[in-house]
Amino acid sequence: MEAFVIEGGYRLNGSITPAGNKNAALPLLAASLLSSEPLTLRNIPDIGDVRTKRRILEGLGVVIDQDGPGVLRLNAASIGTQEPDPELCSRIRTSILLAGPLLARRGYVRLRRPGGDRIGPRPLDTHFLALRSLGASVEITPTDYELRTEGLRGTEIFLDEMSVTGTEQAILAAVMAEGTTIIANAASEPHVQDLCHCLNAMGARISGIGTNCLTIEGVSKLHSADFTIGPDYMEVGSFIGLAAVTGSELRIVGARPQEHRMTRIAFGKLGVTWYDEGDDIIVPAEQELVVRQGAHGAVPKIDDSPWPGFPSDLLSIALTVATQSRGTVLIHEKMFPSRLFFVDELISMGASIILCDPHRAVVVGRSQLYGERLNSPDIRAGMSLLIAALCAQGKSTIYNITQIDRGYAQIDERLAALGARIRRVTV
């Protein structure tokens, strides 16, 4: 087992480039199953979840070549009748996105219940609603899902929630369905947009990209394409928070500032500022972090909501930043009932946090944090604890860093290049 050993209290400096968007890469890898012609994907992050997804696809017969750093060439011309590896599927959430492409390509699939972050119940009802609407049958057992179709057909689908993966499932199944599909109440995050743009480059006909209503005209065949994935805006938000709490000046290269307008509002409530220079974000050093009160002195709230709202995956980062901002703020996680449970780790470091219930935490800052032995429960909480350790006084050891590696490529090496005192050790 590996762990990070971190000596906190040091400022960082320099430039860092965010990796490709994890949440775009994973559905795009599944999209390669839709065509018998090669799909080249660029800016693929070298992270645990991508490596697992790659092994699943290779087990199905997809030939995958590494054409350079972050470049994969996938050829699904000879996928067989075998089912996706159940043990690998149980490791990652997006294994469920194999359903739509395999139904479209061969009419059936049996999938193990997916894994992923343990941040509370993550039901798949929206996926099944979409697939059944398009003409698939779904049989659910305690451990598996068996799906079949005699042919997917376009229809109008109103999703019961703006589920990102549920929307992606509907898109992947509909692009080769007979007729026209309208997906209403669809998610519109940047990674959903990347999936749509790549599929269109492969010959799909998707309109309404970036809105909550997608229209898809089914096609009989998709062809080869070459597509570059955008930057991971969760990494960008993480680096902004890291710079702010360590008093560091960081340039985040190719950050797409237009994707961080709501992040600017949310982090601004904690006193965090930055400026844009072209496509880069520059976080200045030595910021005085003070909570910005609401009208009449009201305690401000930072909460999550579907795009273009503040993303749930950055709420853990905002909570850690709040421990270093003078004042009181309410953090309200509305989507996942277990995401905030990592606050016990921050409290053990000296943070002043009241966990009101599974969804709400009151943070009173600024608290001096001290090095501690920590455990990473999920990807974003793990990164939040890493940020806390870098601004804490003394040495911290973070265990279960496989969770961090699932979402942040070579994060120890990249942060060490900025001056962070971080080592990966075997324990």
C-alpha cells in the first residue's frame, strides 16, 4: 500500500497544466465501442479509473494503442460476445456507460453493479429510464444488470434528474437508434459537451449541445475521428484552492476561465480572487482570506447544483479552503449524503467544523491546521486532505491514496515541481 508523506507550511510557485477531463475521458472511452473504425482520443489523463476502463475495453476485444503521451487509439472493429469483466466493472462508476454502446452495437450486455466513490446512494434509475424508453429491457439482480434490445428506437425522454452519467447513457444509446430522440432535463456539464462534440465528429447528429434539451437524429453508422479532451475543471478548481490556502502564486495553464464563473462566485465568498490572462488563470500570492458576509451580516452559504451551478466535486475543496478563511460559512452538499463525512479528518487537524447533518457543515475559520495521519475516503475528499496537509504545520501522512490517484494524475510529482514537500512511500 502507498501513502503520501507531506511536510506542510511551504509556499508553492510556478505553472501547472490541468490534465484532461476525467469525466469526459471515461464516457469517450466507452463511445469507441459504437464504431468499427478507429477513434483517437488526445489529452487522456493517466489515472486509475482510465486504466481500469482501458482494461475492460481490451477484455471486450478493443485494440488500444498508445500513440504518445495522453494519446490513445482505440479500434473496436472486432469486439466479441464476451461480457465486461465483472471485477473490473465493480471498481468504477462509469462501467455502467458500457450499456448504451453495447446495446447499440450487439443488442445485449450483462454488467456487474458499478463501483466508484462511496459518497452515498448513487441510484441508476435515470439510466434505466432512458434505456427502457429507447427500447431496451432491463433485468436487475442483486449483483448484475442484464440488458437486451431487438433494436433501439428514438423517442422523447424526460429525465427524472439532471444526472450527468444518465444523460451520457441516453446519448450513447440514442446516436445509433432508429429515428429522432429528444432528451429533456439533460445535464450540460463541459464533459457532457465534450462527449457530444466527439460523437458529432464521428458522424452523429446531436444538436442543442450545452443546453438542457438535446435532439439526436439517429444514424446507422459512426466513423473514425480524432478528438482532444478539454481540461479537467475539477483539477483547475482544486489548484485554485491549493494556491489560496498556501499563500502561493500559481499560473494554471489552459484553464478555460469561462468554465469557472460559478467557481469564482463560490470561492469569492471565502475571499479567494484570481485573474485571467488569455486561457490561463493566475492566482496571486498572499491573499487575505476573509469570508464575505451576505446582506445584513448573514452567514453566507456555498452549495452545489447542476451545471452551470457550483459542482458537487468541488464542494470538498471549498470546505477545506473555508477552514483558512476568517469568518463563518455554511457548506451545503445537496446531492450526496456521505460526501461531507471526511470532515472528521479536518477536525483532527485542528479545523473548527460543526457537521450539522449528512448534508450541511458550518465552518468557522481561520483555524491553524496541524499535521496528522489521514485516510482518503474518495477522490475529492482525498485531494481536499492533500490541500489541507500542504497548508498545515508539521508532517502529515495520507493513506489510501489509490483514491486520489483515481482522479489526479501523478499529483505528487506535479506538486513537487511547484515546491511542495511531498513523497510517495510504501507502507
